[in-house]
Amino acid sequence: MLRVLGIRVDEYDMQQSLDKIGALLSCAQPYTQQVVTINPEGVWLAHADNQLAQIVEQAAVVTADGNGILWAARKLGRPLKERVAGIELMEKLCQRAADKGWRIYLLGAKPGFAAQAAQVLETTYAGLNIVGTENGYFREREADVISAIRLAKPDLLFVALGMPFQEQWIYTHRKELGCKVAIGVGGSLDVLSGHVKRAPQLWQKLKLEWLWRLLSDLKRWRRYLVIPRFMHAVKKEAQYLQKEKA
Ligand code: UDP
């Protein structure tokens, strides 16, 4: 297993991630198993927050979401085959869910977004069974929201509350949610509902998706300050590992 700044990242490609999650969904689970899709910002947060690092550590699957993680893996001498982005994992899981009959619940984003995303997903993947949706601004109604999820009996819960809140929330409530697997998917419901545009393919190919996101929402600029710090720390870690080897 790869560790970036001490934080766990599984060396799975998309197919392996899907198979691993599929295996979790195909049998009973004692409580909700957590999937984390981690990007450099997430690694940086977990690196400075032991509790978050522990949450990542106990997860069933931790996928490498972001070219920054792929870059770090190369620097650390353990290159990864591909990026496993939250939104792509979500779409591919919905495709499988339509075949396998897995029950899906969407939680998060602004009021109405999850329901709109559900419509889009149900149209795209014929037969997909979305058993409930709820927006992500529910602090005063948290107990009711958890009861509604339990009652709907989903197999798979997508939680789009942003990192690290979604990871903390899934972990805190993993024994109450009554579903087999819960995955934090960040801003995916904003994109699937059509309110936020994902970077065009060319930008994605040029590994400029981060720049697209920044230009689409300049309020996010502060979040990018961690990137040079992340890169500097990874370079130092790589040098240290080299020296240890020599
Ligand atoms: N969000 C939410 N409840 C909150 C805070 C945020 O549902 O209390 C949603 C927000 O509306 C957005 C998502 O969480 O849909 C966070 O998106 P962002 O792109 O910032 O997440 P990232 O992918 O960077 O983790």
C-alpha cells in the first residue's frame, strides 16, 4: 500500500476499486463500510489531523483521486496506473447498480440538487433504483435524516458534503446508517445535477482540471495554497526515502 505523507492510499485502478466495492456490496456487512476518494488537499488535511488520518486508515477502500496523488506516487517510486476520481467512480457504480439491483441513496449539496442528479442518473442508467435523496444542509434535522436513510434501506450511500466533513460524518454514523457502503463524493452532485460544469476532456487530458475548477469558482483560491506545500513535503519525503535506501 502506498503512503503519501504517512496517509494511506490504495494502489487500485478503477476496475479494482469497482470490484472491491462490489464485493462489499455483495454480502452482509456488520456496519457501513467507508470508501474515501482522497486528493492532495485531503492528504494534507489528514497529515495535520490525526483523527482524520485514522478515519482514512479504517476505511475499506481509499482511492487516488487527483493528478496530484499520481504525481506524488511517482515521486515516491510507486507509480499508480490511473486516477480514480470520485465522480467517475460514482457513475461507474451507478452503472453496475442498475445491473445488480443495488439500492442507491444520494445525500448532499444544495436543496434540489440531489433530486436533480437522481433524475439524470436514472435516465442515464436504465433500471437504476434510487431509493432516496436529501440535501446536505440538515444540521438541525440530522436524526431525521439518518432515520430516513435507514428506512429507505439503501445498499450504497453517496455522501456529497465536501472533504473532510463527509468523511467525518460517515465515520461518526457508520453504525446507524444501515447501508453496506458509504462513499464521500465531494462536489459530484453539483456536477451531476448540471449546476457545475466539469472541465472539458482536453483540460482533463492536459491535467488542468484543477485550473478549470479554480477559474469556475475563484472563491476556491485559498484551497489551492496547500498544493505547493503538499508538493514540497512530498519532495522532502521522496529525498528521505532515497537516502534511507542508499
Ligand atoms: N455541502 C453540503 N453541506 C454542507 C457543506 C457543503 O451539502 O454543510 C456540499 C456543497 O453544497 C457541495 C459539496 O458539499 O455540493 C462540496 O463540494 P466541493 O467541490 O467543495 O467538495 P470537494 O470535492 O472539494 O470535497
